[in-house]
Amino acid sequence: MARAMKVAIIDDEKDMRQSISQWLALSGFDTETFESAEAALRSIGPDYAGVVVSDIRMPGMDGMALLRRLMTLDSALPVILITGHGDVPMAVEAMRLGAFDFLEKPFNPDRMTELAKKASHARRMALDSRALRRELADGTVLMQKLIGASAPMVRLREDILDLGQADGHVLIDGETGTGKTLVAHALHAVGPRAGRKFATISCAALSEERLAMRLFDGDTDGGVALCEEARGGTICLEDIEALSPALQARLLTFVNDQGTPPETRIIAICNHHMPDKTVEDALRADLFYRLSALQITLPPLRQRGDDVLVLFERIGAQFADEYGCEPPKLAAQEAAQLLQAPWPGNVRQLINVAERAVLQNRRGSGSIASLLMDDNEQVGMALTTEGKPLKDYVDDFERMLIDNAMRRHRGSIVAVMEELCLPRRTLNEKMAKYALSRADYTL
Ligand SMILES: Nc1ncnc2c1ncn2[C@@H]1O[C@H](COP(=O)(O)OP(=O)(O)OP(=O)(O)O)[C@@H](O)[C@H]1O
Ligand SMILES: [Mg+2]
């Protein structure tokens, strides 16, 4: 649903790289294959938007040498190595050098997919926070990135400014793609700790041992643990619901030793990967109460009304700029489809749809409806009215359509009448009913 992650597959055996590539492509990855480490290095840069799967034994530069090169290029790049049967010492060495994981031949393709998914999750997080860190110095930049003027978004901005100044730990939750990670960064950036370290880690992407090392113990090569590195700043724990009981106990001790106000602030993010289990169920009660002193719940996109169109326009314009083509123009019917869509993947899904709409536009084919259909069918979600009476829902919807058409036509009543196929009198009545005034659009 999000922009597909790339997987670079490196193997000197053609059959092997093709079958891995086909398998991963079926799972939704954007795959590319290379017959040698040298060829892969020519096309993989430091911010590579994906992960690497490489065989170890290859003529020329082998997988281990490739791993070393990649780690100096970008130490956060997940590299999965495929080892021959019995290469255990080599696999151990690979892990020490920073490999994400390894697979022993012959491997189960499902296991490969599972690892690639875990690795992409870690990669996406690393890239997101890298991009955000470049903007960290200025909290206002991050606040401006949060597009939306709906009531829940206005309240969210106020909450960020308030809680950013406060001292307690924060728990952020909300559906996938609603902006939790962005808000975590903003909370840090607008507060008094802005000049201090913001360290982020996913409790789901690492094994328990590695997580313990990263968080509390540091590693044998002198790598400093996050709780040390982020002292006086903020530690952001993504996927907090995945934290094991043993590590929850250690985290509780850490939190209890912080004093009041806490020296290091914790922002825990719950990612709702388990729909049947809330974060309150997943964490021990004492830890949950410590971490949820302050709480922010991100509203799903379908509850943000007109923001959907504002986001679509702004993000569509950015992509149009990037691809050097015209921004997509929404017809009333398309705007209606966007407003009606259930958006199970929230803002991230909308970004994806906006990008594809721009590309479709450039090709001159396709429709918004088909883009939405692709996405929503995958998730199998139905349109929901969120328990509102149908009439209110229809009214809100009608108001948004008229408001949007008026904005696009800069208050031209004739153009709006034509687009919405409404006689002038009906349009005037509806505008009066919804307190819309033509003068507001003619500026
Ligand atoms: N209000 C917003 N305005 C503009 N962009 C937004 C907004 N909210 C989120 N985004 C963008 O949407 C994408 C998803 O946001 P983010 O990664 O913060 O969501 P998330 O809730 O952390 O998702 P996940 O559950 O997958 O971790 C990012 O590219 C982010 O910059
Ligand atoms: Mg996130």
C-alpha cells in the first residue's frame, strides 16, 4: 500500500536470482537483480529505498566483501545474506559486521519473504527518521508538514505544542499511516529537548538479544546503547506492543530510575499490527501507566473530512513538480470518490494514490476510482459511516463537494452549476444551508 520497497537481489546464478526475484515480486516488492557485487554497488547508494539480498559465494567480490562495502556506505541498510549449507562461522561473522540476517540454503521461500518484510519495515523507519532528522533543527518545519485544517488536526497541532513542552512520557497510537512517526519527531522538535538527541528504534524489527544490546547494553564493538546515547533527549520506541516481557521489565526499571521530571523522555508508538490486541493488553500494567502519562491518538484519515482533498492537492502538486508534469485536477465525481474512500492505509495510502494519479495523468490514462479500488480491495475494507446518522453523513458530504467545487472554480457560480449539474436556485439554497459564501472563494 505504501510505495513498494525495493529489493536488490545479487547472485551469480541466473536461475537463483530470477526465482528469488519472482517470489519477492509476488509479495509486492519492487525487485531488481544483479549478477555481481560490483554491478550492485554501481547502483546502490546511501539512501537506497529498499533492502539487499545477496549470495555469499560469488566469483569476484563475494557477499562478505559486499556487506562490508555496503555497511560503510549506509550502516542502516538491511542486508540479508544467503549462505551455503554449513557456512555457520561465516554467517556469525556476517551478523557481527552488521548483516540484518542470513538464510541457509536450501531455504523456504516463505521465510525469505518474512525476512524481507521485516527488513523493509526497519528500512522504511530508518529512512523516515533520517529524512525527519534533517529537518529536526526547526520544529516549525515539521509542524508545517502536518497538512490539514479539520477539527481533529487543529486539535492535534495544539496537543503537539502542549505536550512538546511537557515532561512526561508519551504514548502515541493510531492506525497505520496516520502520521505517528511524524508526530513523534514533531513532539521532540518543538520542545526544550530539541537540541538533544532523538533516538528511534523499532521493537519489532530486531531480535530480542539485539534489541537488548541496542537499547540497554551496547555491543561488544563499543557501540553505545540508546539509553546512554539519548540521555537528556528522547528515545522513540516504535512498535512498543512487540516488546518482550523481559525487556518490558528492563524498560520499567529504566523508567523508574529516571526521576521526575525524567531526564530522558520516552515516546512509545503503538503500531496496531495486532488488531485484536490493544497496547494496554500487550504491555504490563505498571509499564503501560508509566508510558501513557500523556497520550496522543491520531485520527484516521476518513475522519478528517475535507483534509483528504487538501492533502491530495498539495501532495499531488509536489509529485507533479518532481515528475515535471501537470498536477492532477479533480472532477467533482473524483473528489467524491476520494472523500468516500475508507483509506485503510491513511495518509501513506493517500500519498501513494496521489503519486499514481500524477503518473496516470502523465500517461493520459486511468482513473482515480481504479486506483482506489486496487488499494481497498487488497485490504478488504468496506465504506463505513462511523455510526453517524445517514442524513448527517450525506449533508457533510454535500457540503464538502460544493465547497471543493467553489474553491476550484474560484467562486464562479456558473462553473459550479455546470460541474455539479445543479440549477442556480438549488445551488444558492444549498450554499445558504451550509453557510458557504461566494465571497470567500473569489479572493
Ligand atoms: N497530516 C499530514 N500531512 C502531510 N503528510 C503527512 C501527514 N501525516 C502523515 N504524513 C506523511 O504520511 C506518511 C506516513 O506518516 P507516518 O510514517 O508518520 O505514519 P505512521 O502512523 O507512523 O505509520 P506506521 O503505522 O506505518 O508507522 C509520511 O510520509 C508522513 O510524512
Ligand atoms: Mg511509523
